[in-house]
Amino acid sequence: AENRGNLASHLAARGDYRTAAAEFDQVISVLEASVGDHPALATALSNSCHALQALGRVDEALGRARRALAIFEQRLGKSHPVTARALTQVAGMLAAAERPAAAVLLYRDALASQEASLGHAHPNVATTLNNLGFALLDTKDNAGAIDCFTRGLAIIEKAHGKDHPRVAYSLVGLAKAHVALAEPQRALPLAQRALAVFEKHRATPEELAEARTVLAQAQRQSKRRR
């Protein structure tokens, strides 16, 4: 099962999602029969979700992610880092499915677990803070989002430096929150810095577009205020 699981992950990484999903189905069947609700089964369930999402089988992927989370909680405990990672996976799927309020609840649970097990300054905590921040933006809780992005930014800067690519995600989030609050004077320097970091590190077209979009929004707001 382990070898087939590695093969399935490799196929998914190559973009052969249909074959990967079929391989994961075989792995999951074997593990269900041999070990039952074991962390190994939860790992296979979790790993299969990306391929299912890519194939448009979103509800099935969410069901598997939820099942994996339940197994991890039962076998490893709610405070285990692996359980926290499973929480963030489910939360991310809910956010992608435009269910940000539900995502916020799970991201908060994951954050509490990570802070307890990893400490408040761990880079994984920063990632969850950023994800929580974007979910809060989608619920119009801009003040809460600013708090998350600010905390996440401080952790990343301390761990990796001020020009690390991950810094840009916090900066984009902060810029979006200030645009939502009609505060272009605060949003502009954040968006400009995010774009500079992305350009320096040859970010993806999607990342560059997101930074340029929020920069343009801040610039338009600024002009209207003159």
C-alpha cells in the first residue's frame, strides 16, 4: 500500500489526476481491509483529495478530508500537529467552496492547536494565520483579518527575512483589508512591497496578478480622494 501511495502521489504531482485517483482508491481499499481507521488510512484519504478536486469531485474530496480528520483526532488527539494540518485542509476546502464562515471556525481550531504544540512563533502558525486572514476577509471581518496578517507577517519576517516570498502573501492580505476599509494610504505601500517581493522571486502569474489588482484598487481609491 505504501508503494502504491507513493506512486499515486507522484502521478498527481505530474498532473495525471485520473490515474492517481484510481491508485489512491486501491490504496484506501487495501488499508481499510488491513488496518481500519489507522493514521495510515487517514494519510491516504488526505493525500487523495488534491487529485479528486482537480477532477471536479469536490464533495467526495471534502468527505475524505473530513474522514481523515476524524481518524487523526481519534488516534492522535486534537492537539497533534498532524491533526492541525488536517484541520487546515478541510478549512481550505470549505474556503474554496465559498463557505468562509465554516472555514474560519476550523482555522481557529487549527491555530489554537498549532500554537499549543509548536509555539506562537512557528512558521506553520504564520501560514494558518494568513489562511484565517483571507477567510475573515471573505466574511467582511477586515479588522480580524488585519490582526491575523500582521501577526503572520511578523513571524515570517523573523523566521525568513523581510524579502522572503511568503512575506508577500501577508502583505497582499493586509493591502486587501485596507482597501476594503477604504484606507488607500495604508494599502498602497503594502501592495507595492508585495508586488516587489513577488517580482524579485519570479512568482506565478496568478500571484503577480493578485498583487497588481490590489495595487490598482488602492491607486483608484487614492485618486478619488484627491
